[in-house]
Amino acid sequence: MKGTWSVLGVSAILWVGIVLWATPARAANEAESGELLVKLLQAGRSVISAHQELINDAGKGNKGFTPDYMGDKMIEKYREMTKIDLRQPNSTPYGKVLLAMVESGKEVIAEAQPVINKQGIGFKGMIPASWGRKTGEKFLQKTGIRLKLTAVDYRFPTNKPDDFESEVLKMFSDPSYPKGKEYSRTVMHEGRPAYRIMTPEYASASCLKCHGDPKGEKDLTGNKKEGLKEGGLAGAISLVIPIH
């Protein structure tokens, strides 16, 4: 099968170019693909973050924040971050799986259109964390690759760290661990080998509105603030690539 693409389901995206190889020679490819997927998720969340004022404008109906608009902005931001232009997917061997994530993100925005465009309501709940979680769920259905946000102080049940993630989060919190360095390892996951990558994330100033001080006070989502400090470990992006 080497060099070929496999199909996962009738409407699946062709994605074997980044998956299915357990040999050391392929580990570098899996690591590279994982890093690119993480950056694409981060690009999409930055688009959501930058448009919070528009999304939450209670006085405006149709905001023009459509799935296509989201996809375009996501691709633009990703090009800024990586120099990869997903409008030319053949420019990277991982183009098809990356576009599967773009489509997943667009689907989340499509489903949220009635809420985003509803007048008379301010906060819509379409925040970077929510978009990222829902995009990850759709991406898993399309590709079989699991991409999720996780943290010790998780808010949504599906963000709860598993044993591997708890171990790595503890490692990330150790002052001796190099800040920003990702961690990867081939392990058994749900009875099968998988390549696992975790990328630490740190609290920015914008994160503190919901996750900063005073700890325990309710934020605009109705959840309790965690008391994070700017630059402190907020959690991680966790990626699981099945190996066949």
C-alpha cells in the first residue's frame, strides 16, 4: 500500500499520506503532519478569536461570517503561519487531510449560522475552544484522526485527559521541561498502535478573560475561572494518528 491513498467510508477524505506507517522511516512524516494539523487548528481558533466582536454583535443580523468566509480566513491565517497555501493542496503531501480539517471547521460555522446571525443576543458561545472541540469531532469522523483540546482543569467532558495525556500534562507543568516543546510517542491506543503528539498551550492575554483571575468567579460562559496567569500552561492539543 505504500504511496497510495486509502478511503475511510463513502465520503471519507483520502489521507494515508500522513498515516499508517509504524516504521522509524515514517515517524518523521507523522511528526510533520501532526505539527501541521495542530497549526491549522490554531489558525482556525485565531480566526474565531479575532471575530468575537462581530459574532457577538447583538444589533446586527446577517454578519457575513459564513462557512466560506471562515474557510478563506483559516487558509489565509495558515499561510501566514506556515507558508503553505491550501488553495494549492498539491504543494504539500498532506494537503487533502489538511483540507479535511478546513471543511470540518466550515461545517461547525454552517451549523451555528442561526445563532451567529440572531439579533438581540450578545454572547453566542462561538468561542475558540468550542469551535476547536466541535471541529475536532467532525475531523475524527472524516479521517479517523483524533484531535482534541485537553487540560487538567477541563470544562467539557470530552476534553478530559486520558492516562497518556495526564502523564504528558504533568511533564509539561514541570519547570525543567522546555517551554513550548511538543511530546510524541508511538503507543498502544484502544488496542491498536498509534502515533501520539501533544503540543503545550499557554495562556495569552485574551485567554484570561475567561480563564484568569479571580479564580472561581464565573466568566461570560457561566463556567468558573481557573485563575491562569499570562504565559502559564493552559493545556494542550492532543493528536492521535492510528497506525495500520
